[in-house]
Amino acid sequence: MKQARLVLMRHGESIYNQKNLFTGWTDVELSKKGVIEAKEAGELLKKNHIYPDICFTSWLKRAIHTAQIALHELEWEQIDAIRSYKLNERHYGAWQGQDKEKVKQEEGEEQFLAVRRGYDVPPPPLSVDDKRVVWKDAKYADTEHALLPLSESLQDTKKRVMEYYEAVLSKELQNGKTVLVSAHGNSLRALVMHLEKMSKEDVVKLEIPTGEIIVYSFDKFLHVSKKEILLG
């Protein structure tokens, strides 16, 4: 059986990344730079002879489009692409759409960093009357309200990401597949935290840049045997 590999790819820069805004579950497009980063990701996969058997993305178009562009560059668009909101970015609550520097000034640096880089501190939740509430988006109409957040800590994000990893991704890995996951800074941080057995103190320092690709190889027990960051 082939050696299982998990290929984690953060989406290219979005228009909110470009403007230094909190994005969360806001469904925004890639910036021009983000499109270039997605193409470069595909070129990196080709250079390293990585041809995934299956692709998973979130429900957010910046992750979906990054995967589509990368697979186009790889000339490998025939594989199945499966999407789940459980791979969505962390929900930034009332901070979504807000300028990060402005939020830092208003909240103070200590509280800002506790939320942004900490593990178990969520941002202020959205009011249920807010137009940004997830269940008002038609994409989530068939999803139970109780499963849709008003804000999340990284701990909350990790919980739903790990549910998906255990139920879906690990099954593909157990079959020796090369699995591509195109997702987000925090949903990928949650996965890396699990795979590398990071403490909540260590994960504070973990940053995954836009367009970065991390490849994990596994032994037959699904223990990580090798980690590689693909560099252009």
C-alpha cells in the first residue's frame, strides 16, 4: 500500500488579508496576489511530484478557488473535491470585517493577542440580529443553528476540525491516499497542533502564511513519520 500523505495548503491572500481585516466566515475572493500564490502552489506540487488522490476544502471560496487554481496548474483536475464547513476558518464574531489595527487599539494589545493568538479566548460574539450571522447565509440553510458559531476560540475551531479529521480525512489516510486539504490559517493550525502534539502555549507561535504548503507523511499507524514545508 502507498504511504499516506496529508498535504495542507493555506489559501492564497484574500482581499480581506490584503486590507488587514478580520475575515473569519466572511466569504471573500482571492486578491490578485492570492491568485498568483495559488498558481505558485500548483507549481510547487508539480515540482515535488505530489499528485493528490482526493481534495478537501472548506465552504469558503478563497479556499475553493485556491484548490481549483493549484490543481489546474498541476494539470490534475479530475480528482474528487469534497467540501465541508467544518474546515472553515475560525469564526471571528463581532471582529469580522474590522480592521485589525483598529481592534488592537480599542481592545489593548494584551486582550487582542489573547484572542488572536491564544487558544481558548474567543472574540466577542455576533448578536443574533446581526446580518453577518451564519444561518442567514443560504449556504448554511440546511445546517442546524446549534452547529453554527457566533464566534470561536482556536479551541472551538479545533473541536470541529478534529471531528472532520477523525470521521473523514483519517479514513482516506488509512487507505494510503495522498490527501490535499485547502483551508485556512486557523483550521490548518488546529490540524498541525494535533499532528505535532503541540501544547496550547506552543501553538501561539505557529503562523501559516498564505499559499504555504505543508506535507505530512504517515506510518501504518497514522503517526507522522515526516514533515516537509514546500519552498519555491
